[in-house]
Amino acid sequence: MTHADRHTAHHGIDHGTHHAPRPVADSHDQAELLDLDAEVLAEHIAAITTWLPVGAAPQEIVDLGCGTGTGTFALLGRFPEAHVTAVDSSAEHLHRLREKARAEGVQERVRTVQADLDAADWPGLGTPGLVWASASMHHMADPDRALRRVHDLLAPGGLFAVVELAGFPRFLPEGAPEERPGLEDRCHAATDRFHAEHVSHRGADWGPMLTAAGFAVEGERTVAVNIEDSPDGAVGRYALATLRGIRGAAASELPHEDLAALDRLLDTDGPHSVLRRTDLVVRTERSVWAARRTN
């Protein structure tokens, strides 16, 4: 299970390799979206890592469903003495992560493991003091089993951080696009129906599930995200990548007029391209649970 598998599903794009159809064109598109997610939301991800009630700084960390390394590099920055084992099912994503690690000079602190976390057995992942799972748990075929595995994987007293997105981001101001106001609302509704069918644990309350798996939940918070576009246009590129995937998930349920309006936003050469808009804002939320292994 990849970070892409989970994260894009929350953006109206299903990254899953075996849970649902994947409207995203290919793994390269997924990787591009994940890299943009890391770029645009870097401060919010760093704030989450700072909030974690870890106690003593962990020496070993596991990033479950690491994708191209959004969480991995945030954790390396937060815990400069730690080593991270980054786990994902996508060879391409892991390759990109290793290239980033070399570029940043932290390759000695990163180990990558290609694995399907729905498989009967997990590979050896050490005895970490911290396990991080960002937007991955809701895609597990058997999340209760996965939670128990994480519990047994952690060192006694270790912390498990579960991070989930509250749906895909919204970008357009109210009343936009002008010819089809409410387009994003209708896209949200369509992708919600898609996920209700294919991703049953999307939006779950992980607190009771963590408790049932033997964890003590020590913290829970929701982080609001509200980011205006930057001079380099990163938010526009993020909106473009996200909306492309959303079109794949929502196309069968949207009327022709909405699809036409969405295609105008996605036409990078057209006058209505989302890349040409100066009024974009990233609006979403992330929910975080911090749970400790107490025995």
C-alpha cells in the first residue's frame, strides 16, 4: 500500500493498487501529486511532527506507506539523530525517495522497503520508537489487523501517529468558476460516493480502533490548512494535479456541463486554466491521533 494509494483517495483520486479502480493515469502522476503535497503543505506537516508527544526522541522510525517521502523527510528533520525505514508498495515512489535522500545528503539515515501491508506477513521493520502512517490506514483491507501489527512492531512505550486528510482540498473561491458555480461542491459529492463504495474506512474515527488494538490514545487534534498561492505557483500546480485525478473519480457522476467546466480548468493552454488563476487557496484539514504502546 502506497502513500499515494491513500493520499490520492482522499483527494478524490484513488492511489490503491488493489482496493479500487485507479483513475490516476500512472504512478508518475501520483508521484507528482505527492511531491506537490509535500511542497505546499510542508509547514503543516512539520507542525504535526512537532506536536507529537514522543517523550525521548526516537532513534528508529517507520513510515508506513511513505510514498515519495513527505513524512520521511519531515521526520528526519524533526529527529536529526533518527533513522527512518520507509515502506511502500511502489518501486517508483521508493526510487524517487532514495534520489531525494541522496540529494539532501541523508541517504545513510534512510532504508526503503517495498512491501504490501495487506499481505499475510510484514517484512522485518526493526523495533521502532515511532511509527508514522499518513493517509494510509483507511486503505488497509483489514485495518484492525494492521493496528495490532503496528502495536506489536513498536518498542514498549513507542508512539504510533495516524494522520488522515479530511477529504481532498478545495481551491476555488466561492462562486467559481463563474460559468458553473458550485463545481467543487459537486465534485466533492461525486468523489464521496466513489469512496463510500471503495474506501469504507475513509473518515473513520481511529481513536476507538486504536484503543481496541491495545494502544493508549494520548492526543488527538485537527489541523486546519488555509494556504494562499505562492509566487512560484505551487498551489496552482497542486490544484491542477489534484483536479486531474478528481476528474477521473468523478467523471461518471458529473453532468456534461460540469465536466466541460472542469476541463477548461485543466486545459493548461486555455484562458480559463487553473494555472492562470490568482485567487486559489488550499483549504482542507488533517486529523491526527497519537497512540502509545504501554506494554
